[in-house]
Amino acid sequence: MSPVNLAMVTDEILFNLATAVGEHLQARGLTLAVAESCTGGLLGHWITEVPGSSRYFVGGIIAYSNEVKQRLLGVPETVLEQHGAVSRPCAQAMARGVRERCQAHLGISVTGIAGPSGGTVEKPVGLTYIHLAAPEGDWWEAHRWTGNRTQNKRASVAAALQLLYRYLQGELTAE
Amino acid sequence: MSPVNLAMVTDEILFNLATAVGEHLQARGLTLAVAESCTGGLLGHWITEVPGSSRYFVGGIIAYSNEVKQRLLGVPETVLEQHGAVSRPCAQAMARGVRERCQAHLGISVTGIAGPSGGTVEKPVGLTYIHLAAPEGDWWEAHRWTGNRTQNKRASVAAALQLLYRYLQGELTAE
């Protein structure tokens, strides 16, 4: 379901991914904003581990509560009621919301259940949606991580950076 | 100038600080929001490393660019022009802005120069302002970290969590 190997998400890999993404963004004059739920800021942290990241990273929103998802990202209440915060429609609204509100070229979101609690039969611990909103369209992924809370957050960050990298490499075609 | 020893900011210490802050917030029914510039999301990450942190952490804003500081946190343009983004007035506006916009009881901000570049004679690399906006008033600190980019970010997170902890312990009196 995912190319991310939980045991392989080292600090070095995250830094190298963030560096590669940053180089592409800078070369193409693109800006990036993040909307983070379950990762709680860890994606922004890794993006800003790269010196000079202020040239392409504008910031973003840590939308941990549903109220913040609605108020600051404009996620519709109906999306939360009908699909829940961990869903593709919510991830989409978060990515599009942060892209618009931060006036960035690209918006990327992560929403999932990091664990150890909070899972259900339909939405187990580890279920995570990642959504990229770009000028040409949207791309998204669903994952189900099987690590602990910290590992699941790190895997989500790696997957988000990989999705950005594939987009910037031109590997993603319009849906 | 600071009780934070750069070499001592281990993962265990950050997790223990975040856990202690979380226990106090939960016991008192208080909510928290963060406004992060130089830490890029690392403060939110550590707060959300604690399982159950959604009971008191609502989220926040990663305000890396000045445009996001203005647009999403309401930092006045005059503050940025007269004092710069790394200043006590900017940290204050960030903390008050995130507290109001996330409708949290407490808002805490971090703005600084993580390095390795971006420093000046007046504002050297490592200079960091931390500001807490609470119902009873505001408290702030200035630090000058002497580590590398990663160390400076981690020291800022430790100092922000320590400031919150001291506030929650009742150690800070109204200014």
C-alpha cells in the first residue's frame, strides 16, 4: 500500500527528502504551505530543517482540533459530519484551504490516526490521508501505518515529502 | 540568560516537558495554541507526541513568512517594519493572535533566527523571542542560543515548554 518502510524513516532520509523537495521548489520558484493534523507540525519541522527553506516555505496551519480545521482552513462542517476528520474529503479541504489562505502555489495536508488510541474498525490506528493541492489539480494517497505513534507520524512526513517530490519531478499526471 | 543547556535537550527531556505541560493543562481544563516561526512546527510536534494531547492542544499556525504572520496571525505591518519579525513586539502579536484565532486559553509563540545564516550584528543567529499570552497577562523571554540550526530549534522548544510549565505551576506572577 505504501513504499514507506517504517523502520527506514531515519532522520537522514527525512532531511534528504526535505532537501530534494526544497531544491525543486526553489529552482521552479514555487512556494509551499502545509496543513497538519496528526503530524502536529512535524512536516513543517522537517521542511524547515533545510537552511534557506524560507525561500519557498511560507508556513501553514496545525489543525489538530476540528474547530481549527473549520475556522482556519475552511473545512466544511458537513465534511466532518459525513466523512470525519480522517478522510479523503477532509484532507482535500485542508490542502486546498491552506494553499488558498497562505497564498502558496502548493498546499499539502496530512490527517490520520497516529495512535495508540482513537482507532475504530472502519478507521484503524495508522490510517492516514495525504493530499496535495497544486495549480494543475489534486493528488492524494491513503496509508495504513503499523508503527507506534512516533513512527506513524514520521512515516506520514516521509510519504508527504515523497508525494511532493514525485509531483515536482513530473511523475504525477493530471487525474 | 537561559536555564536551557543545549547539550541537554534530549528527546526524553522534550517528551517529559510536553507530558508535564499536558497534565497541567488537562487537569485545569485549559487549551493551548502555538504560533511558530523559526521552530517551523517542532513545538507542535513535541506537544502532540503525548498520547491524548488532542484533549488540550487545538493546533496553531506555522508563520514562517512575514505575509503569513500578517495574514493568519494579524501581526501589524508596522511591527514588522519597525521591529522586525525577530522581536518582542512580533512575538507578542503572534502569541495574542494565535490565542484569539484558535480560541484557546493560552497562546505561545516562538520567533528567532535558527541559523546558520540570517543573523546581523544587532540580531545575531540564535536570538529568539518566546511569548506566552494568557488570560491573566503576558510573559516573554529572550534567548540567544549558540548551537547549530537543529540545536537552536530544539532549545527554543524546550524553553517554550518550560515557560508554559512555570506558568501552569503558578510560578509566574502578573507583570
